[in-house]
Amino acid sequence: MSDDAKPLARYVGKVVVVDVDAPYVYIGTLTRYAGDFVELRDADVHDLRDSDATRELYVLESSQYGVRRNRHLVHIRAEKIVSISLLEDVTDH
């Protein structure tokens, strides 16, 4: 495991929000991070162009009402990731 990946170890098995440098947000259980990819299970892959909600509002609603799962498994290219945080850390204030 590279030094850059070590901070992700505490997120494995937990529901995370993955922001990418595209109009998508990913919410799901982090199961693996290796090399060029991060793996989420029971994930919501949401195209922000498909709704009027901002990224922040969509994530906040997912925190309050639950993850809208639409993928059993998804792999996200690490080079596209802007941030990863725990869904439980999402707050409106």
C-alpha cells in the first residue's frame, strides 16, 4: 500500500462519498482501493445533470434518507477523484 493510500484504510467497510472531477457523485461502501481504482459496493452512481439538486444537496439527502443504490459494484479511476469522505460526516452546518 502506498503512503497516499494509507488514509483510506479507515474507510474500508464504511459508506463513503466520492467526489470526482466530472458531474458525477458516487456513494457506496468502500471495499477496496488498489493501484488506479477505488471499488464501491451497493453504490449510488448519480449524474448531477439528471436532477436540479446540487452536489451538496444530493449528498445531504442521501445522508438523511439513505443511499439510492443503483450499482452492485463500481470501480472509480483514482486519477478522477477529488475527495473521499464518510457519508456519516456529511452535515448541513
